[in-house]
Amino acid sequence: MQKSPYNMKTSRFRIGFTLIELLVVIAIIAILIGLLVPAVQGVLQSAARMNCSSNLHNIGEAYHVYLDTKSNKPKAFKGDSTWVATLMPFVENSTAIFHCPSDDKSTAVTPVEVVPPSTTPTLPNVSISNRNHIYTEYGNSPDIPMALDGPRSRLSKTVKGTTPGSFVIEFEVTVGVDQGGISDWDDLRILVEPQPDGSFKLTPLSTGAFAADVFDVKGPTGEILASDFHKNSTPVIAPALKQVTEVQPGSALTSYGISSQASYFDLNNDGTRVLAIEYRKDTVKIFGSPPPEAWATYMAPRHRNTLNVLFLHGNVDTKSPAEIDPTVPLIYLHNWRPTTPGGGIR
């Protein structure tokens, strides 16, 4: 039986969707995507926060294991840029533990160039030993490790190197005695000149310390490289190398800052103090009046305006910046300042 033209026309119109139906389907899909994407982002952000919290927990465990090897003496741990290298062997040399998954390098504060050219200087693995002093910052040792930003050794910002690639390290060996507790950083300055074979030539430029102070240069195992090292001494060659990095915001080396007062913590009384926190520098220097750096500039709330905090007793909490703000006196006393701070901090 032959179909009528009317029935054939009706059949053709029922084969697909109308334009309105397509628009409705597209709108529904768009709404579902709009609802799903924030949920997925929330799950990913929560996972990143938990991963970051786990990192800090592992750092806390590594810190306490390290202290176990040092008879539980916090003074053996330096709250400076060497802390990552110190704890690295206690986390199976995992660099990932020191990096937060939410650390966005695009939000990093621009590093301040302090040495031309703009490369991180490599330091010889040496220490300056003072025969007449010991230093609480280094576990009551007479040795001051050469460092870019240590409590008694730093890269000079005023005295520049005299040859390409060279730089000057200055030491504060008598603070508290020579200037009434004021660091003048003129006790000993050493010109460091990298050599083609990877060694370093160390030349003393000045000695402003007391005449009674006698300095020796020690190698990585404590061997004496030069005795009675002063401004008229013959330059010494230091063959051993160590890479010391001034960790900058967003660096792959660490997303966390260690308390610069870590050497002064009391394990029995300072459990609520911040040991490490999400930060845009490797060391948190917010102590003193005025503090050396602004908390608001370097704190890093990477997880929906919150940040993870590792306390000395090993607990990791997620806090808003306001909840852990050291500029608030009560928070500073309860969560930051050691019971017995060092370095002239009150």
C-alpha cells in the first residue's frame, strides 16, 4: 500500500532533534559542567593541602630523628638556609617532601640579586674556628660554617669581589662584646675566588675582631687548612665544595620556611611554637623589634587562603594567616617566640 505524502512528511520531521531541543541539551550539559568543575577543583585542592600537610609532618619527624642523633639538643639544629640539607638524609633524600604541590612559581616574590652575575655562589665547605670563643648558635662549638645567610656568617652586601665571579663572606665573631650587642660584621672578611679546577682561593681582607681572637680555617672533616688566619696571612686553597642556595620564593628546593629561632627551642616547654610553615623564603625571620622581614610579604596561604603549620611537638594544623600572625602579641608569645630566645631577641 502506498504511503500518503502527508505521512512521509511527518516521518521526516521525527528523525532528529529540533533546534530548541538541542539548545536545551547544551544548556543542561553546561550547567552540569559548571557544577562539576568546582567540585573537581575542590577535591584536587584538598588533596594538595593534605599532601602538603603530610610533607610537613615528615619534616617534623625528620627534625626529631635528627635531634635524637644529637642527644636531643635543639642547638645542634640551625635555623638558617642549611636546614633542608641537614634534614635531607632523614627523609631518604626525597626533594619532593620539601615542595608543596600548590606552590605556584608564578606567585613568587622576585629574588633580590645580591651578587653579580645573577647566579647563586658556590661556597667552599669550610668553617672559621675561633680559638677563644664558642657559639651557642652552633651547639657551643668554636666553628662558624661559611654561609650566605647564617647567624654569624653572610655574603657581604658592601664589600664586593675583586675578580670576576669572586665575592666576600663576612663574619660576626664577637657580637655582644665589641659593640654592646650590635652586629657590625667587620670582625673577619674573606675574599672567595673560585678557581678553574673547582677549588677556592680564600684571602683574608680584614680582621676587626679583638687581638686575642685567633682564627683557623677548617675543612669539611675538621682538618686544619690554615692556622692563625688573619689579614696578612697567605691565601689558602680550599678544595672541597658544597652548593649553598639562597632559597627563593617558588623554588623547587623548598616551599617551607624554618623558624630562625629553631636553635633556641625548649623541647619540654615550646611544643606550641612554629617550627616550619608555608613560606616564600627558606627561613622565617620575624623575630625582634622591628623584625628583619614583613610577615605579610612572605607568608604563603596556598590552600584557599589557609596555610599548613608544623609545630615543634610534631602536630600539623591548617591555619588562616590571621590565626598564626606573629604581629599579634599574644600569638607571637604563644606560637613563635621560644621560652628562652637567642640572638638578643626579647
